[in-house]
Amino acid sequence: MDFVSKYQGVVGRVFGNDNSSSNDDSYVERLLDRISNGSLAEDRRSAMAELQSVVAESRAAQLAFGAMGFPVLLSVLKEERDDVEMVRGALETLLSALTPIEHARSSKNEVQPALMNSDLLSREIESISLLLSLLSEEDFYIRYYTLQLLTALLTNSPNRLQEAILTVPRGVTRLMDMLMEREVIRNEALLLLTYLTREAEEIQKILVFEGAFEKIFSIIKEEGGSEGGVVVQDCLELLNNLLRNNTSNQVLLRETMGFEPLISILKLRGSTYKFTQQKTINLLSVLDTIALILHAGSQTDPGKDTNGSANKTVLVQKKLLDYLLVLGVESQWAPVALRCMAFRCIGDLIADHPKNRDALASKVLGEEPDAEPAVNSILRIILRTSSVQEFIAADYVFKRFCEKNPEGQKMLASTLIPQPHSMVHAPLEEDVNMSFGSMLLHGLTLSESDGDLEACCRAASVLSHILKDNIYCKEKVLKIELEAPTPSLGGPEPFMHRMVKYLALASSMKSKDGNASASGSMYVHPIILKLLVIWLFDCPSAVQCFLDSRPHLTYLLELISNQTATACVKGLAAILLGECVVYNKTIDKDAYSIVDAISQKIGLTSYFLKFDEMQKSLPFTSAKPAMARKPLSRSIAASMSEIEDVEENETNYQKRDDPPMLEMILDSGFIVFVKRLEANIREKIVEIYSHPKSQVAVVPAELEQNRGESDEEYIKRLKRFVEKQCLEIQDLLSRNATLVEDLTKTGGSGSSNIEHKSSSGSERVQIETMRRDLHEYSQRLETLKAEKARIEAESSMHKNTAIKTESDLKSLSDAYNSLEQANDQLEREIKALKSNGGSAVAVPNIEAIKAQAREEAQMESEGELSDLLVCLGQEQSKVEKLSARLMELGEDVDKLLEGIGEDTGIHDEEDDDDEDED
């Protein structure tokens, strides 16, 4: 084989100077010689056993075997099938040659013999075909070692083995047949197929065609479903590989077997309170499979979207929602990771599916008299759970329920009815008989009694989903008024004002302690700010309610300038303040006064920098448009089953500005919304600064003389009015001067230069005026350039015409000269005839002929000369006009026409010289 010689060269270069490796080479070579040329069967078997032992222990022996051993052992597998012991030994030796040997002193750059041997063996399709043919042997160990050998090849050289198996006839079918063998071989074949189908779409289709779904669910049922061992996990991983991003396989499963075998695994059997690690992993794998089916929809592929909707419909019809609610809501003894995964699946199940949303809204959990709606139970978990992960997962259900569901939002908002003051201080355990809205408001106001804002911020997150993009719900919640904690503090206050109060309370609590006292308090600021940002968006009445309390604006300005707040919090506060400008319809606190407060308290430059810092914070830089789902392998599933909550690792993130779970609270949809809103805020504020209050609202009565008012009083009142206007103008000029000075000092920041230049109204007007003048001058210059080019073209054309006319005149002169020469020649001939005395010959009247010819030539030349003079006169007038125009444009006419007469003169002189030579 050619590859053997290449391999020998590699081995020689790597180990050529090593005496020990040379000894191994010679030893391996002797053993191979005994195997191939030995006459005694026992000696050959003994040599095979020794070869397997040395290859399993020595990397040098692995290299030596790769250089010369493959042809010998492949020959044994091909020609000595009857000798079972030799075939077993050959397979074991090949397996040892492909198994890496770890050494403590091995370096990363060192040659890996196992990888090189795998590459060598997988190059030849005949070798893979030979191994697959061994699967039909009756001997148990031959089939077992063959599967292990194929798995080792797949681990080291996956692409080549996939191609080879597809090339070999019935290659995939032979592997599928192994699933019906004894348990050990079946499990080994299951692992091999799991590795083989991770990225090979063609193999996935063949397996499904060969009945993979039926065999997988049959094995799962034999192993005991979710109570089974690691084999169930391997089956589910293989099932995930077959369904992941494969619409045709999903449709085939739905239309043939249906989803019942998959859903039945979620049924909790036996002791439901007992969740072993393997049972948890198995249930996580099932939920991962369901998530794959639910995520079949794609915005870029309408076909997949239809498939995903059909999957959701069928799954709910098969009561999947009931099992998920049992697992996530009613099984509070289940591990946190399992409950979180169940909530995620519920959210995906109802997303963009009106019937499934209605099914969730109508679900009732428990038995009478303790039965309650499922949404109430999920909300209670959000308010009570000690796990941040579970709160985020349950909150995801409401997020999906409210997306593109205005009727569902109205239904939830209609239950928002404040409870009596006596119920406000009741503990969470007494909220069983409350409606959804009452429970939500109870969670929002519970913090007044114990100072814990965690339940408040979680309820605020749910409320933000109810209010998003729904003006009706925003207006309804604005009308809610809460009683004061104690009657002495005054009457009822708007619900929005209470939320701003909690936001300020969170700041004061953090400033006292120096850091967040509890894991939930790290999210209070972002979640409440998220609620207010969503609430004020495109809702002028909400902006007016927010600005009705004067301290609100002052607090926002202080929060934006707070050095201890994170970049994300300051950025969201700046967004909230910007909404008060963009959607402002109030009279007392109009947009101009708010922008004026920003420039005086913070500075426009610093304000815009808060946006840039927010965009660089972790939640914004790590936001992804879609949730990437990684394959749930054994290691990932094991790590998920052991996670209880992120609070255990909370101390690892104390030094970071933004906690890691904030990335999940501020999802990608909200990030995109904030970025789009930020651009509108920048544009609106720049517009207000560029166009300050140029039109002052003046009451006409102030400019008119009142009845009974003397002229002197009228003049004094007008004088006061003018003085007031002058003071306002001076104030505007002073503020603009201050702003220009501020921009000059901080003008070095590259990202804010445009904003600096646009901030001052007078400066922007000057820039715009200069820009328009420059544009006009540029247009005039382009026009003059075009006219100049046109005149130069006409001048060149007339110049060529003049040259042509002169050439015609020269040709006419040459013709006249030739006539004169012909005439002279005729006269000489006549004189010669007369001298010969030829009186008998009739001599024509030469003089008359000459006179006639001369007269005709003169008439012809005079006509041509007159035409030529007319043309020359016309050309002369054109040249004079063009010369005058060129002088107006600043061109030197003499320099432009220089050389025209000289060229003609040179030609004339050359012609005269030629005539003289003749």
C-alpha cells in the first residue's frame, strides 16, 4: 500500500534517532513476521497476543505497528475467518493501536500515534467494508470488538468514517441490525450510532427509513422509561440527533408513531418523590427532545414554521401541557433544573399559538376546594421561590403568554384590583384565595412590611409583560391607586409613584449596605427600570403621571450621575428620562424644560455617554437573537442535574458590574427595543437643542391697550414685556455659550463629536448656512467647468474647420499653378510648330484659346474665392465671440490660438521648396 510507505517516512523522521523505538520497531516487525509467515497455529496466536500487549503499552510500538502492521492484520481478518481466536486477536490489536496512551510527560505538539493510525485505517474504504462485514459473524466478541473499533475510528476520524459507511452497500443497515442483538452489543451499537448521527444528515435519513424510531422507543420501554439507566439516556440522545434541524424526520415521527411514546416517558411512576440523578438526566433528555420539536419554527423558513405549529398542536392534544404542569408546578420536590426545563417547554409550547395559550389560561390545578388556575400557581412560584433560575424560567411562561396576545394581556390586567389595607401586610402564604391580579399587586406591595424588594421586582417583571405594547393595559394600570402604608402619610397614591418609590428605596438599601444584601436585590434596579421603560413607551399619559411628582425627575438625574450604579442601570435610567422627552405632552414639565435640566445637571455629552456605556455592558454585548441549543450530551446532562441554583456561586460575581443572570432577565427582544428607542431619543434631544423656543407663546392681550389704561401705563407694561423678552434671550445666549464651552472642552471623544456639534442651536445654524453656501458654490463651479469644456470643444472644432479651409485653399492654388504650367507648355509647342514652317497644317487660334481658358479659370477661381471669403468671415466672427467668452472666463486667448498660423506657414514653405526642386 502507498500509505504504508508514507507512514514509514513519518515514523522515521520522528523516531529515527531513538534506540528504544528502534528496538520496538524490530520487535514489532518480528511479531508481524511470525503472524504472517508462521507455520504453527499456536505460535501465530502467541505472536498475536504479544503484539496486542506491546501495542497497548507503548506509543513507539503503536507507531511501528502503523507503519507495517495494518496489511498483515487486515489479511488475517479477510482470509482467516474460520480461526475465531486469530480474528479476535487481530481486532483487539487494531483497537489497541487506535486507543491513545496517556503519559505524564507528553506534550501537546507530540505526535499522537492513535490519531495517525486512525487516519491511516480510515483512508481505505475496503478496510471499513471489511470491518462492517465482520458484524455478520456469529461470534459475540468479534462483533463486540468490531463495534468498539468502529467507535474508536469515529472518535478520531469522524468525517472519513461517515463517508466510508455511506459508500459501503448496506453499511448503515448492518449497524441498525446490531440494535436487536444482545444487550452489550446493542448498547455499543447505540453509542456508535449516537456519535455517527450528530452531523451526518444522510445517515439520519437512512436510520429513520430503517425503522430507528420504533427500535429506539422499544429499547426505552424495555429499560423502564425514565426509571431506566444510561441506556435510556443514549437512546434519547440518538433520538435528538435524528430530530434536530430535520423537518422531514419530525414530520415522519408525527405522522407515523406519533408523540405518545415520547410523552409517556414524562409520566412519573412509582415513588414520584424520589428523583435519582439518572432519572433526572433521563427526564431532562426527554424535555430537550420536546424543546427540539417545539423549536422547529424558523422565521426564514415558512415550511419549518408550519411544522413547528403542527407539532405544538399535536403535543397539546396528547396532554403534554398537563404533564409539564405536573412536573414544573406540582412536583416541587423535583430538582430545580428539571422544573426550570419544564417551564421553558411550557413557554415554547404556547409561543405564537393562540389555542395553546387559551388552553394554559383555562387549566386548573389541584382538586376542589383547593383548585386554582395554572397561571395563579405559576405566579405564586415566581413570588415564593428561593431560586433565581426558577423565577426566570417561570417568568418566561408569562413572557411567551403575553407576546402578540393583546386579549390575554387585557384578561390578566382586568384582575388587577387593589386589596384592602389589611391584606397588604399579609404574608405570601395567605394569597391562595386571591385572584391573579390581586396576588400580583400583593407581591408588588409586600415589600413595605419587611423591606425585601425581591418579591416586588419579580412581580414587576410579570407586570412588564402584561403592559408591553398594549395601550389599554397601560391606561388601566395608571388608574390604580394604592392606600398609603399609614393614614398619617396622606391619601392614596398612583401605582406608578409607588414603583418609583421602591426604585429609590432599592438605591438607599444598597448604599447603606455597600452591596446587594440578597441575590434578588441585584436585579431590583434593572427589572423596575425595565417595567417603567415599557410602561412609558408611546404612552403620553404615563409620562404625565410620572412627571406629576417633581422628585421623580430629580431622582432620575441623580441616578444617572450615581457613581456606584452599574452602567446598565444608568443607561436604562437615561432611556427612561429620554422617554419623558420623546412622548411628552404635558404643559408644566414640557420636553424643553427636561432637556434643559439634562444639560444643566448632567451635561448633554455625559448623558449621551451613558448610552454608549450601557451598550458595552454585559447584558447588551452578550444578547443573542435566538437561544442556541447545544446537544445534551452525557457531560452536559450530568452537570445540569447537579445544579441547584446560581446563588451558590454568587460570590464569584461580586466584582462584576452586572450579575450573570441579568443576561436572561434583559432578553434579546428588550435589548433590540432599547437600542431602537435610544436612536429616537438622541434624534429628538438634538432636534430640541437645535430648535429652541424660537416662537414664544404671547397672549395678544399683552400687546393691546386695555380699556381704561392710560398711554403711560400701557407704555410701561410694554416696556416690562420687552425687558422680560430680553432677559429670556440673554438667558438662552448664556446657556448656548456655556454649552459651546463644554463641547469645546470635551470635543475629543470620537463617538460624541456629532452630538457636540449638533447641541448648540446657533452653531448648527451657522454650519447649515455654510453647508448650503458651499453646496451652491460647488454647483456653480461644476456649471462653469461644464461650460468651459463645451467652449473648448467648440474652439477645437472651429480650429479644425479653419485648418481644413486653409488646406482647401492651398489645393486650389496648386490647381491654378498646374494650369499655368500647362498653358506655358502649349505655347512652347505652338512656337515649335511655327518654326517648322508647317503652313499647310491648320493652326488653331492659340491666343483665343488661351484667352478663353484663362477667362474660365479666372471665373472659377473667383467663385471659389468668394465662397472661401464668406466662410472665413463667418469663422472669424465665431472666433471673436469665443475669444470674448474665454476672456470672461479668465482664459488666455492668444496662448490658446498660438501655433495655428505657424503650422500653416511651415506647410506653405515646405510646398514652395518642393516646387523649387521641381
